Amino acid sequence: MYRRFLNDNDYLGVITKEALFQMIRNNTERFIQAEESAEISIVEYLSENYEIECELYKGKYIAEYNRQITYPVGVHVYFEDRIYEVIRSISGYKAPSDIDYWIEHIDINLAPENVENYSQFKTYYPDDIVIYNGVMYICQFENGFKFGNIRIPMVNGWLETNYTQWQPIDYSLWEVVKFEGDFFTLLSLDSFDNNLNPVESDNWGAIADYDPEYNEYELSEHEYVVYKGKVFYPETDVNADEPQAGINLSLHDPRNYNLKKHMVRLSIYELTKLISPNNVSIARIRDYEDSMKWLADASKLKINPQIPRKLAGDKKPVTDWQMATFQSDYDPYKNPWMV
């Protein structure tokens, strides 16, 4: 699946929203077609001398905010159609677990540097091995992003509580029982009649199923939920942090401005070609030609596109042999022929 470097809002600096959506005619696949063509041109021109792939990844791997995921400081997310930088860690919600998805793994024949780090955006299967916080873990049960069941190794905010089948006997406050397939907890001892079952008595309260959309679970030994036929209560804060601009998010776009500007121009040109190849406006043709000239000049090191250079084995930028005799220094600012 193609990951987009651009987003729909990037086009609005060049074209109106109405004109853009008339152009794609409610077919968002056109964005992907156009952006793939634009990206191919950019990579063809710049891949020899610049870390263009890394720069493109900065935009391709900005994901939509997801309440399941815990975001560390410094990462970028799409939130309400805008790109934000996380300035305070944002915790995702923690669902109860009735099994151990990960266990610590020791293998003296396996070097830690040969093991991939755990990622919340990946999907894992039994016997997959990862490193998390410097410790090696092995997967016991499938989990991960594609399953909609993200399980960070050794992170579980819930504890299981014991219950019994209801009987007409005395119970203590907050005891949990099961009656006719449902779970109940004793809320009050006022006028308690142990001969009345939990459905007939007002002293008992039904325990609801765990709901990942609910975000106000209290940190209490009596905040019971039912998950996969078992009863749990939280031992830590299990709610997701609310993303808020200025509190834990700050507007910031990490993408290279030059790349974004020229990729938008090339993509719009490709979009117009998809609709009417023989009726492309002069403005679109001129923007396309300007961007292609920028790519050609950047590829020949005539300009500085503000993209990190590729390094050779000697840790110096890769230089085309045809240009080497004219280059007096690897610092582009010390070469007068560079614009």
C-alpha cells in the first residue's frame, strides 16, 4: 500500500478546495496515482546524491492519532487534519488481558543488536522476538496494530478479581458474583436480603463489559469491568490521555519544505493530465517545468535543495566524478559556483 508524503491540505496553497475536489471527482485514488508519479520523478533525480528516501519517510510515516497508541515526545501525528509534534508523552488506553501476550526471553546465542525493537505499528505472531526497554521478549499470542489489539510487552493496567456463583448467603460489600451468566457486585448492605438474587435486589449492581471508547475509568479496586468472561479492575490509570494543542501537542511539520512545494506542483500537473491530457493550463505547465528544472539543478549540485547529502565510505558527501575537479570543498557554502 502506497504511503502518502502529502496530505489533501497541502494542495490548498496552490488550488482551491472546490477546484481540487472537482478535479479528483470524489475519487481519492487519483491523489495516490498523481503522487506516485511525482515521487518517481523526485527519486530518479535526487537519489544519487541526497538522502531523499529518508526525507520522504518523514512525511510517509506520520500516522493518524490513534487512542490505542502511546506516543513519546518528539513524534509527529495527524490530529484533526493537521500535523502536530508530541511535546508531552501521550498514553494510549490499556485494555484488560486474560493472557500473557509477551514473556521475557533469554537466548545467549542471539545478540540484542540483531533483534528488532518493538513497535506499536507492527503486527506480531507467536515466536516473534523483540527488544523493548533493553529487554528481549518473545511473543506468545498474536497481537498488534492490524489486529486492533496493541499489547506492549509487560504493560497491563488491570488486575483480575475473583468471583463466585451467587448463593443465598451473606456477602461483603463489593464482593463479585455471577448469576445467570452475568456479573454483579454488592453495592449496599442497607436492608440486604440474601434470599433475593442480584436481579431481584436493589443492593446488587450489574458489572458492564469493558468498552475501549469509554475514557473515564476510575483508579479504584471496585471499578469492575467484564472482559472475555472475567472480571478486572484497574491498578494504574488505564485511560488514554486527551490530545490537546498547547498541552501535549504543538503544531509542527517535519517535512522538507522544498520537497513538499515541488511535489505538490508535480502532483497537480499529473492530476490535470489524468482528467484532460490535452487541456493542461499554462500555469500548471509552467509550475511543472519550474519544478523539473529545480530537480535537474539539484541533481547536478548546482543548487542546495536543503536535503542531507549521501555520505560515502569516508563519511564525506558522495560527489559525481564529473563535478569533482570543480569542487574545492565538501561544504557547499564554500563553493562559489553553487547558488
